[in-house]
Amino acid sequence: MKAGSNLERILTEGKFAVTAELGPPKSADAEVIRKKADLLKGKVDAVNITDNQTAIVRMSSIGAAKLALDKGIEPIMQMVCRDRNRIAMQSDILGAYALGIRNMLCLTGDHQKFGNHPTAKNVFDLDSMQLLDMVKRMRDNKTFMCGDEIRNSKKAPVVEPKLFIGAAENPFAHPYEFRAIRLAKKVKAGADFIQTQCIFDLPRFKEWMKEVVDMGLHEKVFILAGLMPIKSPKTLEYMKKNVAGMSIPDALVERMKGASDPKEEGVKFVVELIQEVKQIEGIRGVHIMAVEWEEVVPTIVERAGLLPRP
């Protein structure tokens, strides 16, 4: 065990893992985190605490992760490269570990032009590959990125941040032929687990997983398939037209349009996907991205036969 987190234990023991997202509020209201944590506790193994997703200001991922931890649910702290240089990142990593956080997801981050401060200066001192390598070096080599040892003095003990390190991967972005190669680079950089982009195009996802298995990557990293319940056909159409790196079949859009209850149809589709991806070689769990719809996650997990959690 590299970090001893609940998520790492479940995956290492060969159990099918379930993670979800817990979005911090656009305010300092801690009760938002506590209520969402209560909804998800016992239904999933860990929750992603997003880091100012879509470049919109929200409560910090570290602060929200600590609140979730205090409510008895294990956080996966996200960190994006957009807002911090390597000094601030390493400082936050030490602070997060000291607060009890044991999982971290390394991301490049959405560009600030998509958020509510489009004229803000970005940082991007590192990209996600370099961030992965830096966190791994801090954990395994017990050194900072500059090479200095992680200790206060020569006589003081080394207290390194023992984190279970995650990354994201998108099987649907162009050019397709490099997506498995990109995953291999993230594994080499230090990823222990991967959460994929949300799946709507199952045949394309299966093709990517075949490439991943052929390269033997499924034996080097735990892969969790990303799933997103959709509330309406309009949401699906918007994502198809405006969100880069998505593959959404026309047949799915028509299915949602023809549903008498689109929300129920969205849940049904995700449950069907879970049954499908469980049969794919190399898939070790699912990551449910119910953006600001956390209350639907228990329903999905129950209908998919994934309860009780280990």
C-alpha cells in the first residue's frame, strides 16, 4: 500500500470501486459540503473534490476535502495546474497530507477564459504529466522537485506525503491513435489510478480499452470508467456541439428526446453502462460525475447492484 487510503485498499484487494464527485460551493458555506457528504456516505468509496472546475471560483479543494473527511467520507483532492506554480503546489500537498487527505487527482485544468475571471493570469508552471511526476517524487523519493529532502533539519525525521495518485484520461479526444500512448505516459509519470472522461460512445471506449489491454497498461494502473447521468436532451445536445473531446452518438440524443421522463432515462442509461463496462477487461471501477446532482448517485449505485460498499 502506497498511501493506505480506502480507495487504494479496495482496488488493491480486487474489489470493484465506485467513486463520485462532490462539487464545492461558490461560497464559504461549509454546510453544502456536509449535506452532499451525507448523501454519498456509504454509497461510494471516495469522492472527488473538484478544484475550481470550469475555472469558476469555488471553495478550495483542500478545505472542502477536509470538511468531507470530517463527515466520514474519503476525499480525492483534485489539483489543477492553472492556478499554482510548483512552490504553491508542493506546499498545498504537504498541507493536505497533514490534514489527513490520502488521495490526489492531478489535472491540467480548464483555461480561465471559460470561467468567471477570463482576464485572470494563468500559471501552468507544470502540466499534468509533470505534476504526477512531482507528487510521485515527493512520495517515493522523499524529495521536493528541486531535489531537496523533505525534512526540517538533518536530525528531523522525513515525513513525506504518502498519497494515492490519480489522473484523468480522455479516450474520445482527437487524435484517437495517441490516447492509449498518452495513458502510458501518465502511468510512467506516476499515476496509480485513472478516471476517464464520461462515456457516451461505448464502442469507441471499448476500442480504447482494447488498445490499453494490448499495451499491458491495465496491469500497471487501476482504471475507473467515467459516467455522467444526464437530466435532459438539451444538455446532451449542448455537450455534443460545444464541449471538446466528447463523443455523443446521435442515437443517444434521440433516445433522450423520445423519453417521457428524461431524468429517469438518464439514470437508466448510466445503470446500463455500468453493467457493460463491468464486463470490459481492465476496468476496475466506475466514477460517477453527477454534476450538482449528487442526490441521484445512491439510486444509480443501488440499481446497478453495487451496494453495499466494501
